[in-house]
Amino acid sequence: MNLRQFSSILLLFAGVLLFTSCDSDNNTVTPASYPTKAFVNKNTLIKSINGVQVYNGGYGSASAMQGGYFYIMTDRGPNIDGNSDEKIFSNPEFTPQIGKFKLDGDSLKLVNIIEMKNSAGQKITGLPNPAGMGGNTGETPLDINGSVLNFDQNGLDPEGLVAMQDGTFWISDEYGPHIVHLNSDGKEIERINAFNTSRKIPAVFGKRRANRGMEGLTITPNGKYLVGMMQSPLYNPDKSIKKSSKICRLLFFDIATGESKEYLYIIDNTDMANSDIVAITDNTFLVLERDGNMPGKDASCSKLLYKIDITGATDVTSNLETGRMINGKTLEQCTPEEIQAAGIKAVSKELAFDIMSISGYPHDKPEGLIIINSNLIAIVNDDDFGIGGENTYKQKIAPFLNNTVDKNIMYFVKPLKPLK
């Protein structure tokens, strides 16, 4: 063996070997190539409203990793709640987008932006769809002057992201919910929903609660299924279940055949919601379940990662618009005990990591999740473009960020035990 060959072997060995060191609370892990946290380097001022700064920003609704790059997605754009079901958009022309980032020290540096486009290659917006195309969210879009905005038949409120090895993306959203396949430039290849596409998901998903649609999306390692997680219980049969139901649906969509399977996931309580899902194996997944409370402002905060397993869980798929029923009640109307008594088994769940165990964790909305390896997880937050409020735009301040505007930060943490 000559010196050059020996050096090559050493370099290969160094590239494979992963060194880790843990802090005193054993919650964060620092491999040689990863910091404990990294700031997302994209925060450009795009609007000022009476002194309130709107930033882009907004990268954190979902995340994925492929080919050494981090892909972090925005949602539909900066907006706040108005009266009733009104949404006030400061930048209605905003195009939902995926940022491609490269980790450099403790920064995620922007490489390029992939804007979402319709099948004709035209940029879309994040405005709601008209009736019949996902528009039964009941949301009325307004500009900051109170004028009603046009609907966008191709509009998306993207929340789930899968980055494929071929450079394409699958995303899920909160309107349809739609599952959309995009090419590497963000152009729509296919759109799947419950009502007006050639390939459909079960009709019951059309009953999603407004702004609580298909919040997470992943793909099984065998490449067979897209797996979508609903953020909250469906309004099934109607919104009367809002304060009582803990039953969320998990969709398995066979990419080749278009067939679907459904499983049930039980949230901890009615204040919790699901923000992301990522596959560990073909049967096990990591789920981010959280409340909406802000650390340093609200009395308590719960933001948890659960490892779930579908092994032995019951497929509840049905052709009924209400989905499978139990004694004349929808699954969402039933308690977990009623579901169990009917012989339906929900997916199992066990705690994998408590996000609030990160010292000084400052964010209300951790929403993006990446499994880097069995001992390392990346978590990124949605900063809401730095704004909040109801009817009136206000700056979104994070008390534990020294009372400054919330921003996108990715945290690298070690699960309580290896994921597999």
C-alpha cells in the first residue's frame, strides 16, 4: 500500500466515523459536523405596516434533507386573523417557496429559492382556493385595507415536505388538503385531493378543519407510501367536535397504485396539535405534537416528539364521506375508549424527546423535523414572518430571544434513546 492509498483510506474512515459529545442535561448532541443550533440566514424585510416589520423569513413550516442540503419551506405567506374566518394578507402576491440551505458553522446559508408554480409554470400564491377546489375552508382573504382579495384556484398553504432523490418534491397543504408533486424548479407535476383530481384520497379528508389540514408529510423508506398527518381532528361531522375530539387521522397513500390506508393517532389533549411527521422505518415514525403557547409568555408549554408504530394498528379506511362509523357516530365523535371497545387500535406512541428540555427554548411553533441519523434530530420553528396579532398587525416578540422578533432557528438534539 502506497502513501496515497493509505491517505485515501484515512479520509474515507474520517468521513464515515461520527463523533458526538453531549451537554450536561444529555439532551443536545454535537456531532463533529453539527452545532447545537443554527440560524436560518434568510430574513429580508418585505413590508412595513405602521412600524411593524414583515420579514421573509417564514422558513420553518416544514423541512427535509437531501444530498447534504437542508430544504426549509414557508407556508402561504404573512397573514393574521381578522373577524370570524377572515385572513388579512399583508403580501397577497407572496409565492409559497422552498429555501435550499447549506449548513456553514452555526448558520444555514441560503443557496437558492424554489418558488411554487402551477402546471403551466406560472407562480402561484398562498391565497385560498375557490369553492369546489378546496375553498370550503370558509376563509375570506382580505388585504390590509379590508378589501376582499381574489381566490387562487392553484393556491397552496404548504405544511408538509418531502425532498426526493431525483430532485422533485412532494408537499401537503391545509386547503384541500392537497398533496402536490413538484419538479425541481417548483412546477406542479400532479395534484391529489379528495374531490376534483384523477387520483383521490378518501373523501373524509375534505372535512379538515380550516388552517389545520395535512400538516406533515413523509415517505416510507421503501418508497411505497406517502404518509400524511392531519394537524387536528377533522370537523367530522362538523365543528361541534372541536372542544372534545382527540382523534387525528394518518393517511398512507400508495404512490404507484393510488390506494389509501388510514390509521388513527390520539393527541394528548384538545389543546395539542401535530406539526410534522418523518419516517424512521416503514412502520415507525417520529411525530411532533405541540401546543401553541409561547415560552416566557404563557404559563406552560408542551412541545413533544413521539415515536409511533403502526404495527397492529387498525386500517379504518372507508368510502363513506364521513369515514368509518361506530354506532352512528363518526370516529372524531368517539372517545379513545369507544374506539378501543369497537375493536379499533390506534397507533402506539412513546416519548422520544421533550423540546422544552432544550435550555431557554424560545419558540411557540416548532414545525419542521428531520431525522439525520438514529441519534440526531433537527427541529426548526415557524416564525410567522415575524408578525402576529388579530385584526391589527403586531410584531411577534419571543421573550426568550431577549424580547426580540422571533426568527427561524434549527436545533440539533439527541433523542431519549436511539430511534432504531
